[in-house]
Amino acid sequence: MKKRVAILVVTLLFGFQMQAYAMTLDGEEKAASPLYKPTKSAVKKAMEKMGIAFTVDKDGDLEYKMENKGWTVYVVFNEMSSGELWNLQMIAQFGTKKSRYDDLLVYVNNWNRERKYPKVSMARRDSLRASLNYPVQYGFNPDEFEDNVLSMFESSLVKIADDIDEMRR
């Protein structure tokens, strides 16, 4: 234990990266899902395989139009100071009517109370934002990204858009 603490302290002091090792669970079967080192290129390749046409913005994050809706979705790369990718954040915004701000606050509070993901907030008085974090520090699973992140986020956006339709610009 002391050795592990010492290694951790040295790593934190000097900014070295340590390889993450999976915990061993006796008697449990390991999943067969592919796990890749979390990199921007791995995320880009996965999105290309999914048939999603994206562009890279000035910050190096990804931007794409949601199929059949035209809504812009951002995939924001959150990195540690070492440059290692630790989180992907999905973000989309809807323009809303300033006059409906109070109604939208009620909607946002209800949504966040009743649902875990994505979180919604009022970015401004005239903009509702949906966001979802997908931690990838210990590996990027393209299947999980497609099924449990992109698909879920996009279906939630459809629901949100339907719910607030009369309050959108």
C-alpha cells in the first residue's frame, strides 16, 4: 500500500501518466466489448463508422448536424493537463422565446428531477442547453458510445424539442 501511495504522489508531483489497471473480480467474466485508448482519433473513427459527417471546430471539438432534424450537436473533448482525454461531453442548444423563460425554468427543473440524462439548463434567457458527460478516462468503447451516448442523447433531444415546441424560437 505504501508503495502505491508513493508512486501516486510522485506521479502527481511530476505529472507522469500511470497506466490504469482494471480491478480483478474473482469469479466474474470480463466483457467482450472492445475498449480502446481514449483519443480524439478513436472518437472520430467511431463516428465515421456510424456514418456521422462531422467537422472539427476551432477548439478541436466535433460538430455535426443531427440527421433529419438539422440540429447542431457538439462533442466536446475534455482533457487533463497532460493532454489525456478523460471525458466526452455532448451538447446541443435550442433557441427559446425570452417571454417563456419562467415556463422553461419549470420545464428544466421537472426534467432534471425526473430524468438522469441528459441534464438541461437555461444557458441564457433565450437558450435551453442539453448536455451529457461520457467519462472515458479508463477506455473508449465505441459500441457504448453509439448505443448509450449518441442514440440516447439524440432521442432525448427529440423529446425535449417536442416538449418545448411552443416555447422555441
